[in-house]
Amino acid sequence: MSESCRILISDQLSPRAEDILRAQPDFEVVNKPGIPRGELLRLMPEVDALLVRSATQVDAEVLGAGERLKVVARAGIGVDNVDLDCASRKGILVVNAPDGNVITTAEHTVALLFALARKLPAAVSSVKGGKWERNRFVGSELHGKTLGVVGLGRIGSTVAQLARGIGMNVIAYDPYISSEAAAKRGVKLLSFGEVLAQADYVTLHVPKSPETESLIGTEEIAQMKKGVRIINCARGGLVDEAALAAALDSGKVAGAAMDVYTKEPPDPGNPLVGRENVVCTPHLGASTAEAQENVAISAAEQVVAYLTKGVVRHAVNLPALGPDVLERIGPYLQLADRLGYFLAQLVEGGVRRLEVSYGGALEVPIGPLSASALKGFLGKFLSGARVNLVNGPLLAKERGIEVVSSTRSETEKYTNFIELRAATDDGERSAGGAIVGEEPRIVQIDHFSVDVTAEGYKLVFTNEDRPGMIGVIGTLLGSHNINIAGMQLGRAKMSARAVAVLALDDPIPDEVMEKIRSIPNIYDAKLVRL
């Protein structure tokens, strides 16, 4: 390197991280764990890379002070302490270390599984209290029991592997993984309700998002077996703590193990912490010496790779694109993103394959185009995770989604055309789009031609191609004061089916959508939000 780089470590990391950085002849390393905020702001203008854990708050003020800052490396998975939007706007790469604590979190889950089954914490406390109560602490074998894994990502898959090793029957729910990908993990993929109904133990491994808030509540617990046990080593707030406490009181749930809580540390009045049949640990999922070293090494290695070679492994935001490149491909990236988000709302079943194809006279690199399509497609599913052009392909690979990209020089109707085709456990659906003027448009749904804007609320339905179908739905929507702002019909030769897209001013309530789906000769109906 022709210029030296100044690296600041502002939180306590394994010494291995500093060793890796100092091995670079052009790196100057400043190691100041626990640095006061005032000093941090004073140093930031001369810093090229910042390494943190969770203590340092890398907010807009810190990022704004980083006049030379090129990369923020988080030694761990969570990046809640980094303002990702601000970093992206300023062209600062943010990377994390998602693999470093997979094993340790999975092992902690299994440790809690054993502790819960054999009542170990209460038994230990009893002996330390001078008692010998063998009959009081009769446990349950895990061998032969059914473990329900909710979320089959890296950690969930590792938990499943460990559980199978001790003879458990493992079932799982993950709507974004195909049954084929689950089978390769030795896991039977079921619906959420089926997992809840069949599992003796339920363990959660999903991100925190509006969709997963109180994922396990009163209604979900009611679907479970009497005597079920629940483990949460993922994120606080996934379990409705009051609902779980009530189920423990009634005996519906025999026990629980919690490493994370809605509020951390828990309030003194937390309804779970004081119970003998609830195993509680203080967010220790990633707290092993090995994990701390692994994430520190990963963060340091990524800083070296990025600053010396421009190589990116685990980016969680979008590095800045050059203005000339962005001007040329920006509209197509937006179109691919909108198409991905649109198609994701049409498909059902675990996704196996996503095909991205571009045709047109303008030379558009297919890599960023595919990544943008993945960003939109996966962003609909993974609302709790930040999906971007860099990490989209990795997230798809982790979920067993094969991504295929292709280009062609000519198109039939448009000077440029992007088509996405998704193959799922339930079949195949596709959507195509084009830049018309300067506006992204959706111009194809499956094999039907349409022409609609890529924004707002859309009712997309497939029906038997016969008179009166639009009128029936229009009357139903009108009776519920839902205004139709526009309409497009798609028909195909030699087909008894047609597709319609109704642009709406407002969303359609779930109960009205059910009425639409129950109309004779309506084969499929989806409310799409763009």
C-alpha cells in the first residue's frame, strides 16, 4: 500500500485482532477499549477503519467525524450499535462476523435443552443448600423426543445437527427454505402450526422483526402439546413473556429456558426469572472464549482484506457505487429490486431457485442486477435482517436458493427487459419489467402481458377467462369502500385463464381477501404492497 492506514479498536477484543492488524506494514493500530466518547470523536477524523463490539455507539455523529473512515467492523453478528443508513449514505462499508458465534450459540441452546430436561439448575441449587432430593428432580430423556426448530439458518441448522446426534427427531419451520434444502440437513420441514403441535421442545432461531414480535404467544402456545418446553437463545421479544408465564402456571408448558429477554437485564418483576421450571441465563449465547476470539479474528481479517485488496466478505450494507456506474445502472437496479419484491409476494412454498435474466441494448452488469433482485425478493421475507446488494447472494445460498443469471441481446417488445422466475415447492411463477421512459414498470406476470406501475397496492388475481369476473370483484371491493385506481388485464392465446391487476388506493383487509379467494373461478389472489 502506498498510504498508511490508521485502525482504531474502541472495544475490548481478543489480542489476536491487534496482532493481525499490526502484521500489515502500512497499518497503524490504536487500541483504546472503552475510549470516552469525546476522545473517540477527536480521533475519528484520522481513522480509516473502526473495530467495535457492542459498547461503542457508531452513530451519525461518529460517522460524520470519520472524514477518512472507510470501514466499520463489528466483531459479532448484531449491528444495532451502528447507524447503517448513515454509513451507507457516506459510502462507509460495515462488516460483521456472522460465523464466529454460530457454534457457541447452538451449543448454548443444546446446553439449555439438557438443563431443562434434567432440571439441573434447581438440582444444583438444592444440593448446594444441603439437601438430597433425588425424587424431586426426576428428568426426561431427550433421545426419541421431537425438537421443533423455528428458523433453519446457520444457528438453527447447527442445533438440528447436534440434536440429531443425541437421537432426537428434528422437525422445522422456515418458510424461506425449500423442503429439499431441509432434507439435506436431515430435517423434516413442516408448517408453523404442525411444528408447534408435534414438538416436545420448541427452540427459536429467527431474527427480531415486526413479523416475529411475540412469535410465541397465547394462540401459538394453545396449539402446542401439553407439557411442551420452550427455548429462546435468539432475540428477546420473540416470546410473549406474560403468555408464557400464564402457560407455565396452568401446566400447559412444563418448562422454559431463556437466554434473552424483552428487556435486558430483566426487571425484578419479570414473570419468568424467579421460577424453578425456567432456566435463565444472562444472554450468554455468544459468550465463550472461542467465539470472542473467532469474531475478533474475522473482523480484523475483513478490515485487512478490504483495505488492502478491496475484498468484501460479510458486508451488511451497500458500499458506495461510483457516480458514473450508478447513473448508468441505477434505474435497472431499482427495477430489479421492485420486481423481486413483487414476485416474492406472489410465490408460495419454499423457494428452490431464482432465475434473473436481462435483455436489451444497454450493457448492464448482470451481477449487481441479480443482487438487486435478490435484495427485493429476500427483503420481503427477511424483514428483520438488512438485505442489500452485497449480502443477498450469501443469504440466498444459506437458504438453499440457487440463483441463475443470464443475458440476451434482444427482446421482443422492449429495448430493455428484466425477468425473474422463481421455482418453489408449489410450482413456478415469474414477473417481468422494463424501464418505460424513466419509470420502472411491471409488464409481465407469468406468461401474461400487463403494464402497471411498480408502486402502491395491487390486487393480483388469476381467474377463468370468462365474462363478469372483474365486475364481481369490483362490486365486492366497492361494498367495502375500497376504491380501484386503475386496472390491467392480461390474456394469452390458447389459455382458459387470465390475470388481472387492480391498482388500489388502500390495502384490502384480510377478511375481504378471503372473500375474493372464495369466489368461484378465482384460482389465486394476492394483495401486493410495493
